[in-house]
Amino acid sequence: MVEHHAPAVSHAVGLSPELGTVMSREAIRPFLITKDEDGHFRLTVRETRYNSQGYPLVTSQMQEETFKTATAVRNFARDMFKAGPGQFTTK
């Protein structure tokens, strides 16, 4: 993978059953495409690990690059991270 300067963010996907809610075990797509307030598209690369109870812990790394289109983001992810169809989600 490419070295990045933005800090990674790690979080559990839900709250624990002890806190009164059920954690989601739904798989997280590894590539998130978002549009910022300036109209540029951004890519966030997410890595999912699982704790000892099988719940997902997701680390997110927003890439520094900005793009004019979502297609350009997908092409970048394909070239840099070997992303494939079905691995993207948008927000």
C-alpha cells in the first residue's frame, strides 16, 4: 500500500450488547467515495479487522487526493489499491 499522511481512524461498527445495543456484523465495503463541500470527490480506504467476539473493527484512511468525478476515484482505487467491482460505497 501507499504511505499516507492523514491519521487513521479506528472504531467499532456498533455498541456492545452490554450497553443495550447490538453490534452490526455486516461487512464494510473497503472503499468509500464521498463528495466534499467544494464539490470534489474523495476516497476513504477502510480496513476491517475482527475482535475476539467476531465483531468488526474498522480503520479508515482518507486519501489526500481529490477528484472531479466518482469515476476518477474508482480508477485511482483500482490502480493504487487493486479495488474491484462491488468494493465501493458512496455517502
